[in-house]
Amino acid sequence: MRARSGIRWLFLTIALSLPLLAQETTGVILGTVRDASGAVVPGVQVTVTERSTSAVRTATTDNEGAYVVPLLPPGIYTVSAEHPGMQRSVRNNVQVQITERIPVDFDLKVGSLEEVVTVTSETSLVQTETSTQGRVIPGSSIRAIPLSTRNYTHLLGLTAGVSQALNNADSPGLGNINPNVNGMRAGSNNLLIDGLPAFNALNNSNTGIGAPSPDFLQEFKVMTSMFSAEYGRNAGSIVNVVTVSGTNQLHGSAWEFLRNTVLNARPFFGARRGQNNQNQFGASGGGPVVIPKVMNGKDRTFFFIGYEGTRQRNSNSSSALSRQSVPTAAMRAGTFSKLIRDPLTGLPCSATDTRGCFPGNQIPANRIHSISKNVMDKFIPLPNASTGTAINYVNQQTISGGNDQFVSRLDHNFSSKDRFTGRWFYSKTPQTDPFCSGPRFLDRKTAFS
């Protein structure tokens, strides 16, 4: 029985240790408390309150008057400092962003705790507490900037040192972009969503990885150099993405983004406007978990759920165009305009020696296998274009596809020291290729997901 109990505790310990494998997706508030003379003040109680969830964290200054409040989810905070015999000081609207270390210092004056000094000055945007180079893009900016497929990876290039190609708005799919950072290869980046790896292990890129909708993102940060050893793995960059969580305020949104052929401009080199229709629609909502007569999650338990669908019909993409060289009707009958060697003779066939050539450049009908003839007649069309080159068959079809993604997140504050976060994200991108992966003139359709 003791052995079984020990094994159970071992598995429990391993399970509880798994979250430690995730990289940092939070921020830090730290600082020093001094009195009016500039001397440090130990034993000061510092209280940090998140404005949207009322979550409270506390810390006490050490002998050097310093305090640190780590692991703060991104958000807006109120920071207060109080000590017996001194006025209480409050700093409002302190913004904490992902991986940022925000210095908040206090100068306390002699007085009673009932006297409150409110400081309204903004915190510095210059990061003096860390050498990490990077930039945070908030969710409001992600949603405000027009994006052809509403894909946040199109904004990675806003960070200094990041080089990326522009997304082709005529291409099907969501168009994930994998950038080059500080001259490194595109496969040298490390993409994290809520601290967990989210990349294609085959080529170490975000190809084939679902990109959460801008309405599901609180912010992301591209760290280009000097990031701490906890990340490791890649030398290019760390792309750290944080999803939205619920708050004390019940909130929601719904949207529809439309791109339509009749509203699109004609391609510069195109003779006409090909079909390019795209609909992106969805809804999201979040707030406190409230179950009447059972649970009131205000200040403690929060949820967020969302769905976004994408539907595309595209005939402008190069994937929708087939340009091939196919046999003519004369070739199908065995008649060619150039010398054709008869492999059964074993003799050479050239302009100076025609002993091994078919007479008159004509392959006899009995030498054309019936199976080969049937395959050609059934699956390979006749020429339909004259381009002045070997290309004599052109076909344009419509690629249809889209994306469906769902997200759900649950946050619970057990106490000022313990917090639970669980997130589920699902993304599926089926696409119909009218030409399959074969000779690209077949009208068969296959779906990939």
C-alpha cells in the first residue's frame, strides 16, 4: 500500500510540475520605497490590484527597501504602498505587458494611513530593468490594422530587426508568415502561444499551425535578442503570444469581414478580375463564471470563448491556374513532325542515319497500347490554347477553402499566491484543390485538413 501511495504522489508531483516547462507569459512590477529624506524603508506593504479582475497580489519591501511582484498577467494595475506612520501612496494605471519588468518606486511622507497620495504620472516606456530587445503589439493595434486574412503574423515585421515578405492577398489560406530576424533563417524562430510551443516540428515554422483570430489575442511580443535563458532553443527570435481572458465585466463582440470580386481591383498584369471572395465572421464573449445559487465567480473565476469562420473562393491564385503541354490530336494518332526512334530495332535514329526511325514519323496503330490510349483519351484533354510556346493547354478553376477555429479559456484565482489558467484552441483548414497534386489538368477534387 505504501508503494502504491508513493507512486501516486510521484505522478501527482510530475503532473503539477508540467506547467513549469512553459515559458514566461507574464510581467513583473518591482521597485524601491524611500522616505522623504531618500532613505530606504523596509517592511512596507505593497499591494498590486488588477483593474479588470480585481485580483490582488502583495509583497513586502526587504531591508534595502526593494520589492518584487512577479508572474502578473498582462493588464492594467493599481499599485499602493503603505507603512505605519506614513501616508499611503497609490499609483494608478500601471500597464504590465508580456515579459516586461515595470519599475514603480514610491517616496512615502510622514502622516497617517488615512491620508492618501495618488500619483498620476505614467510609467516609463523605456525598459531599464532588462536588456531584452523587442516590441509588444497590443490587441487593440492587432484588431485595428487592416490585414488581408486577419492573421497576426503579418504584423511581426513591425519590430526592429525583423524582415518578412508581404502576404499575397490573392493566395488562398490564412497566409502564415515566418520572418527572418537579425539575418537568421526563418526556421530559427520560436513561436509560443500562452507559453507553449506552437510550431511545425517538420521545418520549425508556423506553416500549417492555426493562427488565432485577432479577437482572441490580448497582445504579442517579438523578442529579437538578449532574451533570458528560459527560452533557449532558437537563436532567431521569440514570438510570445497571449490570448484574451475573461474579466469582471461581461463583454462580447461579433464581426464580419468581407472581400468580394466586384470590389477588388483588376490585377496589374491581368486581363480581367478573377474570383476572390472571402468572408471572415465570428463572435466572442467573456466574463465572470456565474451559476445562480451555486457559484459567483466575480473577482475569482473568469471565462472566455470564441469562434471565427473563414470562407474563401479564389481563382486568382497561381494554384488555381494550370498551364500544361499536352499531346495534339495528330500525336495521339501516332503522327509526329520530327523523327521518332523505334526502340525495337536497336538501331540509331538521326538526320544522317534513319535506319532505326519509324517510317514517315508515324507510329503504327498496332504499336500504341490500348490501355495507354484509353488513359490519354479519358484523362488528358486536347490543346485549347496557342501561346507561341510548348504550352498549349490553359485551365483556370476555383479553389475553395476556409478555416474554422474555436477557443475557450478559464482562469481561476485560488488566492493571492495561486492562479490557474486553462486554454483550449482548435483550428481546422480544409482546402479543395481542383487539380490535385498531379498533372494539374484534372477536374478531380480532393480535400485536405
